[in-house]
Amino acid sequence: MTNAIERLEQAMEAGRRDLALARVSGPVHEITASTARVCGISAFLRLGDRVGFTAEGRTQIGEVVCIDAGDATVKPFEARIAVGIGARAHRIGAARLRPSPAWKGRMIDALGRPADGRGPLIEGDVERPLDADPPAAMTRARVDKSLPTGVRAMDLFTPLCAGQRIGIFAGSGVGKSTLLAMLAGAQGFDSVVVALVGERGREVREFLEGPIAAARDRAVIVVSTGDESPMMRRQAPKVALAVAEAFRDQGESVLLIIDSVTRYAHAARDVALAAGEPAVARGYPPSVFSDLPRLLERAGPGAEGSGTITGIFSVLVDGDDHNDPVADSIRGTLDGHIVLDRAIAEQGRYPAMDLLASISRLSGEVWTGDQRELVRKLKGMMARYEETRDLRLMGGYRAGSDPELDQAITLVPRIYEAMRQEPGQEPSRDAFLELAQSLRG
């Protein structure tokens, strides 16, 4: 009896191996500017599966974004569809990666392929899905370890913890990418994973040979430039997170930078609209607002005993409107936000950080009691200085009328000057000590 069962199991295993070699395919029967519809294989597909189109001796890869009983809508990863009616489309399966520590120092694209001309990538032992679930809430470690960034204004007013997720909110041209580049060189991390989503092509090389150069040997760069398809821009952050999760599960402290989440949301909107979803908020379909928290929640602390992913996400505020639906959704998910102000940038003060509007929800884990009280007093002084600016410019205030305001008029400009920090300057070592020295001077 035992031998019969063993023979049956062997036969079933052999059958599974034979089935794995079978290719499920169907013909393309409709093509639009951005999608193709394939009939005959809907029963074998799942949302997110990859499909390969074979035409003219080459294969073009797409992803299933909508499934009907009779056909499936596939959106290709390339910017243009290079197949015609009748071309065969075959199922490839769910997208997966095998990240390896050997990837550090390399640049890859949104499909996990090498993009630096340095040969093929060495694959790791563990296969990881691109759409992994975030760690369960009660299994995650606590976030309580201070993590200096070297950026004086951040270390003073919005301190960062290992495993924290913080957003940088700014309009275009306010210094968002410059601040991210300064943070990319922060010490205290075993690995750095950067996703450049929708960036200008010329900026990629500038970023690699400039700000990230010092940390290049421990960094993995995922690039999807603005001229690539929405599918590539939508997938780049997922690839970056899969790589970061692999390093985190090996016990490493990982710095994850995504620039920008807004362009990911724009790409997700294009894909959702192509799948037939209705727009509900300024052109965004409902799935965008469920995809964003799912993506952002994957960063943060891992389970007890594993590493952490410290996430820094840039948010491009459309039209400088900080109540934009995407910005509002992201701000409610993260553990803090840094606001860059165009008026401050126009004054030539970089980083152009609005110290009053920027918040770190985990600052209580970092500050001592004295430091908390000092920051509270500094913010009160700066608020008093800013709210009386127009009055003072009109000559409506006489020195000596309010001692607290006199103190603010004397000290706040010196505080602002102390917070100035250019990308090439030496990183801050002790922000509180440096501020004290500036005020004494």
C-alpha cells in the first residue's frame, strides 16, 4: 500500500512538472492607445499577472489590469504597443524578484533588470513578490531609536527615528530633490535603496555621481524616468520596497528614499482609468487612495529581531496646494511631514523648510525634556516673529513695547541663518550645540 501511494505521488509530481511547461495563450483582438485586449485566457489569469506578447520575433511584457469573462485588458510596460490584431499573448505569472546583497552599487529598472551596463545581476536565494503585504501590526518592533540625518534643521525640529516614515512636501523647484540628496548620504544605515520615479533623465546621472556617490557601494538605485510608461513608473517603488524588505529581513537598517510618491500616484491613476475605474477626486480613481497606504505601510520597522526600513518619501504638491487629495492622503499615513516653502526658497535659505509647519510625530522618542522645552520656546518665538512681520514692515511697532517680541526680532533671524545648510557643507554633528554656538556668536 505504501509503495502504491509513493508511486502515485511521484506520478502527480511528474504531472505538475509537465504542466509547468505548458503555455496558456490567446489572441489579441482589440488594441487601444495604451492597452490590448486578449481573449481566451481569462480563466487562467489574476489581476497583476504578467502577460507576454509575441510579435515580429520579440516579446513585449504587460500586466493584467482588468479581467472579464470573455477577455482581459493588458497594459504593456513599454510606452508603445508593438503588437497587432491576432498576435499571441501568453501568461507569464505574478511578478517576483530575487534581491541579493550583490545588488548594492547597482542601478536597475522597474522590471528588475540591470540599467547600468555592468552585466547581469546575481540573484538571491529568496523569491519576493512585488506586492507583498506589510508586516502585521502586533508583530512589528517599536520605533524608538534616534537617527541623526546630518541636516541641522531636521535634527533640531523634526528628528528622525530608525523605522520612521516621513514625507517631504513641496512644489516643483523648491529644493525637494536637493534635500533628499543630502539625506541619502546620512550615516547609520547598512543599505540605501532609492527609487527615482518620473525623474528627468539627465538628473539620474547627476544624482549617481553627485549626492549618492559617497554611499554608492551600499545603495541600490531603481530608476524609471519621466519618458517611460505609467506601468514602469507605477512599478518602480514596488521594486524598491521588495529590495528594501529583503535587506530588512536580513537584519539590516535600510534607508528607503522614493522621489516622488506623487508621480507614483499619477501613474496608478493612468492605469486605473485604463482599467475602467471612475474618477472620484480631482481625476483620481478610488484604488489610488487604497494603493498609497498599502505601499507606504510596507516601510517601517520589521518584526522583532529583524531590521528596519526608514522611509523618506517626497510628495510633489501640485500647484503648491497642500490640500491636494494625494498629499492629504499621504500626510495622514506617514509619521511626520516636512514642508518646503517657496517663499523661503526665494529668500535663498536652503533647505527651504517651514519650521513651524513641519512635524515629526516621533519627536517625543528623541528629545530630552530640556530639548523639548527649548524647541517649544523656539517655535513660539518664530511664530511671534512671523505673525508680526507685516506690522513691523509698516513701521507699526516700536522697540521696547514688548520684550518678548524684541527678543524674537533679535534671535529669529540668527536661528534662520543657523539653519542654512548647502549640499556640499559638512553634515551636522550636534544640531543643538551648533545652534547654541550660533546664537552666542
